Amino acid sequence: SQTIHQWPATLVQPVGSPLSLECTVEGTSNPNLYWYRQAAGRGLQLLFYSVGIGQISSEVPQNLSASRPQDRQFILSSKKLLLSDSGFYLCAWSVLDRRNFGPGTRLLVL
Amino acid sequence: KNEVEQSPQNLTAQEGEFITINCSYSVGISALHWLQQHPGGGIVSLFMLSSGKKKHGRLIATINIQEKHSSLHITASHPRDSAVYICAVGNNFNKFYFGSGTKLNVKP
């Protein structure tokens, strides 16, 4: 069965510090991978998606970036965090008509 | 106007009540998803619908493609059903539109 891992689960970072969130998928090959953000009291917003290694599409301009160094690894990064980057970050995968979300990372920028 | 509208935004029920959450959308879709988000934040996919009706335990989801409307029903609700329920539609996963969610609180 397919499993999706995210870490860390919770992160508190100062403004201006770098960020690296990792997502890995098990049990499937060549999935589409996605990063979503849910700001407090808001819906889910698609940040990035990837259809293959090294292929990243950005949905919204921001100070975040994403990379896919391996087939089942998706990384969300920032060089300098902003207060507005606080939120709940969800990684998701899809293969054909199967899809699911990871457990999420709660990020608080102070 | 949002592409996906959910109602109600908040719902409080007594244990055992029958619950209905509604979702209307304005875009053309190939599938609609009902998602469940618990207080910790994790999201679970409950149903994927492209037509008709699906049932899983006490949960029932229906969709009317012509009317662009879907409903999620919970029979014999229980406090453990308390969560945020999110409706999502899209032609493919990376172009999904999400509703703002319905926060359900089931009291014992």
C-alpha cells in the first residue's frame, strides 16, 4: 500500500531563517507530487506540483521553492521565511485516480 | 465567487443525528472528492465521485452532475465524526478547487 511521510510534524522558526520540509512516498512509482498550504482559517492552496524528477510547476509567486531530487521525494524550501509563511503544509501524491495526503507539517514563523 | 461553495460552514449536532453537508461547484469536473481533516491537521480522502452515490460505513456521498451539487451524509453521528469536511473538485488533481470546509462538532 502507498504511504506518504512528512517531517517534521511541527516547526517553529524565526523570521528570516531558512526552511526545508521533506515529503517521501512509498509503495508507488512515478507519482505526481504536490505541496499545499493551509493558512489559519483558510482553505487549501496549491503551491507546487511535480509530474517527475526535476519537473516543478509553481502555482503562486512567493518566496518558497520546491525540488524533486528523486522520484518519490519532494522538498519545500525557503531561503528566508516571512511571518506570512506560517501555516499548515500538506504534501500529496496522485497516481491515475488514486491520491492521498500526508500528515502535514505545522509551521509557525515568529 | 468561489468555484466551490460548501454549506453550512459550521455544524453542531447531537450524537445519533443524521447529518448532511452540501457542496456546489461552478467548474466542469471529472471527479469530486470529500476529505476529512481532523484537529491535528491530517487529511484523509473519504470519497471520490464522478456520478451517482457511494457508501462507506455510516458515510454516504452523492453527486448530481447536471445540478453541479454533491452531498455528504453521516448517519448515526458520533463524537469521533467531529472534524472539518472539505469538498474538492477538479479535472485533474493538480488543478483542484477546494471548498472552505464545514466544521462539524458532534456532542455526546
